[in-house]
Amino acid sequence: VYPLHLLFKLITDYENFNFKTQTIKWARSNASLQDARTLINDRSLEELLNDEKQKFSEISNEEFTSNSRWIFKADDLNKDSPIILFIHGGGFNLRTLEGHILGLVKTFRALKNPKISILGLDYQTTPESKFPTQIEQLLYVYHKLTDQDGFKNVLLLGDSAGGNIELILLYQLKNQLPNLLKIQTKPKGAAFLSPWVDLRIEKKGSVITNEPYDYLCYERLKIL
């Protein structure tokens, strides 16, 4: 059993979490889209992991595909090894953040299981890459990992926008839509961290009541 509930707690325990929260809240309302991305993170997963590896030696940073990298890779990785495929959030506009990596590092260490590997999807973001690019890239990585390379013990973990495309992958597994890559192998499990399920942007309900607390305000979501 993967104690994935630890992930959110460990991210929010990060000593700089409050500072980064305020940075995101400022950027969401005051900065241009590109400035906000630069301020928060506009590095590729490879560049981010290269920096984070200086602090966390167990990070692998080995390429799996052009849009995915091993964050942690077991030394004796085999077809039955447990693998977490992590799909980051960020409104489809932000890339993987330091907080994501820190949460995964602490979760990896808490599991105390050297057989576990974590693969990160580094999908292309908006506005440069439009729908359904992100879905297609997830489907390709999952298809290669399972149907092509034969890994049988894969758990999906999607955060926010990543949870959205994770749900589409699960839907595709069941329905095999003709315009998307057909995949055959079911994951061993699927977990979600605040998945962005409803992409309709309407200024009502929680969008209004949670305005002081949400990372992304109505105006920024409309841009995304």
C-alpha cells in the first residue's frame, strides 16, 4: 500500500510553503502569464531535477522518453517493480515545481522501500501547446511504460491539472476513443491530489467563496 496521503501533508510542511503560496497568489493577480511562470518555475523537469539532485542524492534524473524522466529509479527495476507515474499540476500552464519534488522526496523516504520507482511526466504546457497535446503525451508515456515495455505494477498519481488528464487516461482505457492512442494495460491503482475535474470557468460558488485562498483566481483561470 502506498501512503500517498502523506504527499499533501509533506508538501504543506515545507518550510518555504507559506512564502511560495504568497508568491503564487501575488503572481496570479499581478504578473503577466510569462512573468508568473518565470517567477514560479519555467525549467524543464531535467533542469529542475538536476538542481534538486544537489540536495537529494537519491534523485535519478534519467530520461525515459523525451517527455518523462525517472525521479527515482530502483537499482533492480524489473517488470513487476512498483512504479508511480506522477502527473504534475499547474493549470496546464506551469511545469513541475520544487514543491512537487520535495513532496515526492519525502514520500519516497517515508515509504522506505528501495524497490519503488517514481516516473515524472514533463508534458508541454499552454499556451504554446494546446489541447489535446498534454493528454497525448501522457497516453504515449503510459503506453510505452506498460504495453510496450511490459511494466505491470504502475500506479497513477495526478495533481490538479494532472489529475484531469489522468482521468482521461482511465476513460480511454475503458472506452478506447478512436482519435486517441489505444492502450490495453490497466494501472494497479490511481490516486488524485485535488484533481481539476470541471474545466468550466464560472464565477460562482467556491470560485467566489474561496477567492482569498485559491492559488488561481477567476481572471487567471480564464486566461488559461
